Amino acid sequence: MESETTGEPDVANGKGAPVTVRLYQDDTQVGEGDLPKTIPIMIGIVAGLSCGQDSVNTVADAYRDRKPFAFTGDIARVTVDVSGEPFVHEEKEMDRPMARE
């Protein structure tokens, strides 16, 4: 999966940046779609990265009755590329030192 940011986040209104998402099988692109907004927060180590299964969340309401929301095919390889500039929410960054006082 590849995610390309196509606009600016609207953090004040609880919206992350819009993105174009591309899905690959092997090296062939098999799908593409636009997400009008993403989540405006960083997901910490507790949430982690799930591949092929998520025991907590569904990607769509149609999967609500299919816990643990597992993919039943074969996953040969997963590549995670974290290059690029990270999004930093300056106001939230200031909350950390203020919470310690």
C-alpha cells in the first residue's frame, strides 16, 4: 500500500490530510482510491501495525460480524517505507512539557 498526501490537514477540526492510496500485489498496482481525510494524530506503538488481521477494528461496516477481521489469502511480503517528512502538530507537542509541570 502506498499513501500520497494530496492536501493539508485540518487538525483544528479533527481532520488529517487527504490522501491518494494505491494498493499493490507484488509490484503491480491493483487498486487506487482517494481518502478525503485521514486521522490527525500519530498512532503510537500500542496500536502497532497490523498486516492481514485486526482484532479490534474493521475497515468497513460490512466486516463487523467477521472477527478477527482476518485476510484469508497469502501475504508473501510486506514493505513499510517511512521516508518523507513526518507531520508534527505543534500545539500537541507543547502539551507534553506542559503536562509535566
